[in-house]
Amino acid sequence: MTALAKEKRSSGPAAGQVPANDSTGLGASGQHSLLRFITCGSVDDGKSTLIGRMLYEAGAVLDDQLDTLDADSRKFGTQGTQPDFALLVDGLSAEREQGITIDVAYRYFATEKRSFIVADTPGHEQYTRNMATGASTADLAIILIDARKGLLPQTRRHSFIVSLVGVRHVVVAVNKMDLVGYDETVFRRIVEDYREATKSLGFASVRFIPVSARDGENVMRRSPAMPWHDGPALLPLLETIAVAPEQQGEEGFVLPVQWVNRPNLDFRGYAGLAVRGRARVGDAVTVLPSGRASRIARLIGTAGEASNAAVGQAVTVTLEDDVDVSRGDVIVAASSSMPVSREVKARLLWTGERALLQGGQFLLKLATQSANATLDALHHSIDIEGFRPVPAQSLRMNGIGFVSLKLDKPIIALPYQENRELGGFILIDRISNETVAFGFVEAAAGAGSAGGAAIGPLARLRQALIRTVGRSGTPDRRLWLAAVSWRLLSTAGLFLAAWAVTEQVGISAVLALGDIALRPLLRRLHALLWRERAGSALQDGAGI
């Protein structure tokens, strides 16, 4: 038996911990309270090591897994003779060979007080999309910071993303304190830097804990190496932290139709997951976007016939009238005022390798709805250093911006802060079928209101100029200069050629000016013609 297994067997579970599959300490309902959380931060900050250590300390690692860990640590580990707890989470061969996290890894464990689902997310910029996926279902985020390096751009980016997807509770774990001699000054400086950097993100709570994930300091119990830290250790904090659930009202029932259930000639039901409110048999409803009205005849849940259905429940609805309803339609309470629109304003996390440019065309998927979408305007991007809006012509990989999208058919969408299911969407490249963006619907209050305080006419003019020509030293500015220089060279060549043929300066100048004016118009007309053809070809989902 390995040293780790012997240590675990000899010491037994610490006070307050039970194996992950042990039912000891369950409440009267037979269930623990559940906390979903993620670990995120920059690369090599110790996210996987922290989760592996937590699993070990919580008794969620079996003896045969410890034997395997010892063998894997000698083969792939980065901790010398000590066990590399990151290998408990990083299972892909590429992750072990490179010592990084690539995919999202979910792990489940429990203590006497709570059950946990933890998502270990990658820190590399290349895999930011995986991090956003893990954050989308989390109640809390543990953001790791290397005590030696302090705040890094990816730390700021991940903090912004978790706030964007609606995570309101954050625990900042300042890791690798052993490598800075458990210096309190280092910890306090990082605390102040993080508070200052994220004060505009609207977190409901931010807690700070100094840890050494490798050695387990301040993970399960308070560390004697850091007596100056007067707060709890990490796992006890997670057991007791209160994460208030979203308030769900009784009114405004909303059911995006996922499937039309037609088992025989006498039954037609519309199945889906209720995303808001409560419905009862006999309630008046409206089918959107068509606007057809009817009443609920029957409600059939997972246990059979039901008199009502609430948010979060899978349900099949039958209507009193024969109404044309298909996948992508939304059944809502007749009293609800739900917006139906062909335009969406949203925050966008761009994950595509090619830059997002105005006029780009995508397939938008929101709940069960889908529509062809065209980028109508990129209002601004977000400066990741200060989280300020800055004018932009394009959005590159991992960029965050505020955009307007025009759709080929009306959809039902709500602001993401109001409803996640009807406020979150993805954009799919219609050629490669790759997911290139995560979107978060904003209230339709204009581009200016989504980015901060109102700006004056001169500032608007300056932003428009920067949006057109790009900022100095950026790729946008270089592209603009290259285009202008080519246009001037082409026009000068046309002028000289016409002058050589006609020997008339006036005629040559008119031809040159005509070239400057007509070429953009012809290019715009050509783009519009092809855009219409491409859209009509994909109306029935061809190629998707």
C-alpha cells in the first residue's frame, strides 16, 4: 500500500468529513444542500492541484486511486517525490504530458454539511470557451491567484466572465503562499489589488483565503503557518457560505417548446422545460411569435397528470384549441408581456479563431429557438485591464464586446439578468458549424447605456473616428492604413493611365474620383446581394 493510502487509513477522516458516497449526516429530506462551484484563474495558478487536494482531504479518493496517483506522480508529476494532486482531475493524456488543464473536469464529493459539484476549468486563453462553459452553471467561483505573480490579464478576464454569466459569489484563493514564505504583506497587497480591479463587477460577496494547495495549508483546516489569517479554511467556508437562490415568481409562465409529442391521432402535446412562473390547467396562454391564444387543457409531468407546473419542471402541455405550434415556439401566460423582436442587443464573448467583423453571419440558438443572425453593429469592446468600453472595429478571440444582431425571424428573448434560459445564447458559424460566441442579452436601451455613463457629442465623434480607423498601434489601424494606401495607389494609377490616354487632366480627375466613390458602393451592393442569397439558402437549415 502506498504512503498516501497508509496515511489516509491510519488517520481516518478528519472531523467534519465523510467519504463522498457516505450518507452520514444527511438532513431529514435525505439530501445535502448542493453547491456548484468552479475554479478559475490564470494558467499554472494551481486550480487542479487545489481540487485534487480538496478531494483527498474530503475523503473522496479511494485507496486504489491513491495507488494510481502515486504511480502517475512518478511518471507525469511536477512535484518531485511528492504526490501531484492535479492528476486526480487532469485525465486527458495531453493534460498530463503538458501539465495543464484543457477540458472542463467535473467532480462530485460531499462532507457532513454539504454536497459539492466542482468544475475544474482551464487557465489558458486558448481554452477560455471551456472556462465560460463551466461557469455558466456555477453558484460560486474560486479564483486562484499565484502569490508570486499577483493579478494577471487572465485573472481579470475570468473575473469578468464569471460576473457576466451571473455568478455573484467569489472566493479568491491566493495560492502558493509557501513559495513567498507565508508573507502576510504579499497576501494583503493582492487583496487590495483584486478589490480595486473588480469593484465595478457587482459581486455580492468576495472572500479571500491564503492557501498552499500542494501542502493542504488552509484547505481543510486553518494553517499554523499563517496565524495572521483570522478567517476559516477553504472547505469549511464552502460548507457554510450562503448562496441565495434566484427568486422565482408564480406569474408569467414561459415554456419554450422543445418537442411536439404526437404518439397517436388523439393526442398532441407540446413538451419543454418551464423557465419562468407557474401554470395551471385552464390558464389562458399565448403562443409566440404567432400570437395565437388558447387555454391549457392538460399538464403532464414526469409523474403523470398534474394540476400545475412550475419553473424548472419538464412538462407536456396540451391546448384546448388546434393551434399551430412547433419546436422553437414559446408558450406564455396570456397576461405576460413578452418581447418579440428581430433584433437583439447583447454582450458577446467571442471564442472564434477568426475575428468578428461587422456583417458577419451566424446561426443563433437561444433556448429552443434558432434564427439566422447578422452582426449589425459592434458598439464597443471591453478593455480587460479596467473593464472600460473602448471603440472597436473587430472582436478577436476571447474579446468581449457589446453588439447588435439582426435576425431573419422574430424570437423571444429576455435580458440575461432577468432570465438565464431566455437571455443566454450561442452563435454558430454556418460554414464550419463551430460555436464562435457566447451571448448575453441586454435590455434594449441602446449601446451607450450598456457600457457606462452617457458621453457627449465630441466624445461620440471621437469614438466614431476610432471605430473607423482604429486606435494607434493596433491591428485595426494597420489594416485601415493598408486599405487607404492601396486605394490611393489604385486611384493614382487610374488617373495617370487616363491622363496618358486622353491627355485631359479634368477627365482623368473625374475618372479617379469616380473610382473612389463608386467602388465602395459596388462592393456594398455585391455584399448585400450575396447576403440575401446565403440567408435564403439556409432558411431550412441546409448545411447546418
